[in-house]
Amino acid sequence: MAAVIYSLCALTSMLCTWLLLRSYSVNRYRLLLWSGLCFAGLSVNNLLLVIDRLLLPTTVDLSTVRLVVGLIALLPLLYGLIWEEE
């Protein structure tokens, strides 16, 4: 059951990435770009979770890598919310 849930979370974040970046290409609102980049990083984070929990042996731990990727994923959105002006 965990494999289904992890996979659905990864697919959902990839779908959100695609929808946000597609909407940015039509409307050109910069917040959509920053949100899309954030979700792209979160998609990578979710893919690493699937790899860590389902594909690699239990002796390998990618939790630190996943946390760093999650932090880096949030930086574009944080930048867009603080320094961008509409």
C-alpha cells in the first residue's frame, strides 16, 4: 500500500508542476513560475522518496538528500513571494 501512496504523491506533484508551468506560459504571471519551479523540486523530492523507500535496500538512507532537495525546492517560491512585485 505504501508503494501506491508514494507513487500517487509523486504523480500528483508532477501534475501540479505541469499545470503551473503551462499556466505560466499562457498568462505570464511570475508567481506561477516560482510555484511551478517549487513543485518541480518537490516532484524530485517525491521521486527520491519512492527510490529511498521502495527501490533501495534498508541500509541506504537518502533522508538527508531528500531534506536538502526539499529545502532547495522551496527557495524559488520563497524568492518569488518576498522579492517579486506584480
